[in-house]
Amino acid sequence: MPTTSSLRSRPDLCPGVLRPWSADDGALVRLRLVGGRLAPESLAALRDVSGEYGDGDIHLTRRANLQLRGLPTRAGDLLPDVVRSIEATGLLPSRTHELVRNVMVSPQTALSGGRADLRPVAAELDALLCGTPRLARLPGRFLFVLDDGRGDLVTRPTDLGLVALDATSAQLRVGSTGWGPVVELASAARALTDLALRFLDERGDGPRAPWHVDEVARPLVAPRPPEAATAVTCPALPFGSVGGGEHVAAPGGVVDSALARLLVGHDRELVVTPWRGVLVPSEEAR
């Protein structure tokens, strides 16, 4: 039976600021948030961009990223003024690597529960992704998923990731069902980027090259059994008052001007969640 990748005849077309997707209402662009983290001032600036150039709303994705719709283009590219305005929000830190900054993290990490604070791991992973020129070749659908041990993301399909076993160690995820070695959290970001480079070696080039780890012919590492601690799971974060703050729903995945105004009224870093909501940390959890 042919693999999914063998049926493809083109690279992935995931949208970004420098690779907008043409839709009936104008261009759609996606802005990657590492771990969903979003400064209120960046949200406020993006709201203004959408109000001036787009449909006026900010759209949330199931990977805890942001999208703008209805943007003007010329010859398939965003107008330069729009690109500069988006860049000024601070949400386009790398033009070369914008499409590969796909890093999901347990939204409540360091705020409530979990076995480890994964924010430093995610920040280092993002820095290594953006600082390694060759990793700009990763497909735009390639995804890292980091679960802090509470089990909220452990069942998510992924290319590479980890599950924290305790405050200092984690087991690597290699593909959606595969497991790799146990590593120290201090070295986890480097281990993940090394595996991403190995994936590029295995996938090759051309329009039929695999998009995902599950599609490559050979395993990236010798398969390992999952550690017992990785079996913990928990349901999606409910809306309302939760550990560490308030999970605010964005109906239909849309942050309209009224909801944006409410969210930017806080002086705390926000966390966009994979359930199309925004976690507003409490004062005590800061």
C-alpha cells in the first residue's frame, strides 16, 4: 500500500506572513506562538493590524497559533506595509524560519500542576530552530508537542516531542506513537533539534518528500517502550476558572474586537490554548 507521502506531488502549503494563502475574502496568514505564549501588547498591536487591513478579528487555531484573514495582496504577496505592521507586533521574530516554529506546550505549565516547567525548554527549542539555517527546510506541518507530564497533550499526533517524567527528565516522543530515550530536560531541546536534522536527512528532497516523521522509511532512533509515567492523561482544559487562572473561550475560535479589548486589559502574559481559548494567568500564578 502506498504511503501518504507517496501520493503527494507538492510540498506543504501551510500559510505564513511571507507565504499567504489566497482565500475568497483575501489572504490568510498564520502566526506561530511557541507554547501559545502571547504578550498583551502584541495582541493589541495585532488587533490593530487586523482592524486596518483585515477582517477585524484574530482567529485561533487548534495548534494554539493565530491567523489573520482578509488581508490585501499584490501578485500573491502581502503588501509591504502589512508585512511591516505584522512584524512590528513582535510575532514574526524570524522571516526565514516562520513556518517551522510549530511548538505546542501544555498551556498550564509553570502556572498550575504538571511535573516540570517546560517554558525554558520551549524557548531554547525555538532559539535552536531559528538559529539553525538547515531547519528552515522542515515542512510547515512539522509539529513539536511538549507535555509537562499532566497528560493534556500526550495523545496529540506529533512529529517530535516529549513528556516530562519529573522535574528534571523527560522521555522523547518520535512520531505520533513512537518513543525515544529518556533525557535530561536541560538537554531536551538540543536532542529534539538533532532528531529534526536527522528527519531532514531521511526525508530527502523533492515534492514527494515526507512531511511527517511517521512517513519516513526508517525510524529516527531505535524504538523504546514508553515509561510508565507517560501513561497519565487528562481531558481538555475546561473554560472558566482553572488552576493558574481563567480559561476564556473564543467562540468559533474568533477573538473579536470586544474580546481582544478584554484580554489586553491584563498586564500578564497570555497563553493561547489548543482548545480555541486564551488562558489568563492569575496574579498568584505569575
